[in-house]
Amino acid sequence: MDIDLRFDRGHFHHLAGFQYLRDIDFIRTAEREAVFLAVLEERITMALLEKSPNFQKISPRLTVLNNLENYLDSDQLIFRYLEEKSFSKIKAVSNDKFKYPTNDKNSDPGVKLNNC
């Protein structure tokens, strides 16, 4: 099974936990897509992030993002989505074998399953 997982550039800010880095002016004030591009261009570095007193709060998120492809490729990972236990405001659309998040029923789900 192939999983094509996509996030909007602006969502990286939240996925990485950058909302906790209020002490870093550029991260706090810039457009979220600009922050993402700054990470790609290495203008935002681990050395900069580690200076924040809130770095320990975001460190686990950065580890997951950095290793996401390895986690998804592992045969040791099981995904489960329990809508009734979810505190997320993200809606999920159900497939026969898989649930995936989506903004609404008309949007691109962001997760595509091939060869199921």
C-alpha cells in the first residue's frame, strides 16, 4: 500500500510546535508559509530553535517530523482513528478500510491510498 501524505506549507508551523516559540520574533510574526520556507532554506536552524526556553516542548514534534518517512515505512506502526475519542476539530472522511482527515467533504483529502 502506498500512502501519499501531504500538508499545506502553512501547517508546518503547527506540526512543528512553532506556536510555542513566542520568543523568536520571526517565527512569531512572519506568515506561516514564510517560516516554512525559512526552515527549508536553513535560515531557521536547530541552533536557533535550541536557544528558545520552549525548545524542550517542541523537541518531540521535531523528532517525529524528522523521522516521519521512516515511521511510515516501518512495519511496526499501526494507525487507528477513533472519531469519538478525537479532540481535533479536523473532520474525517471514511473509506472502507481507512479514515483520513479532510477540511470538508469537497476538499482534497491530503492522504491518498494506492494499490489497496
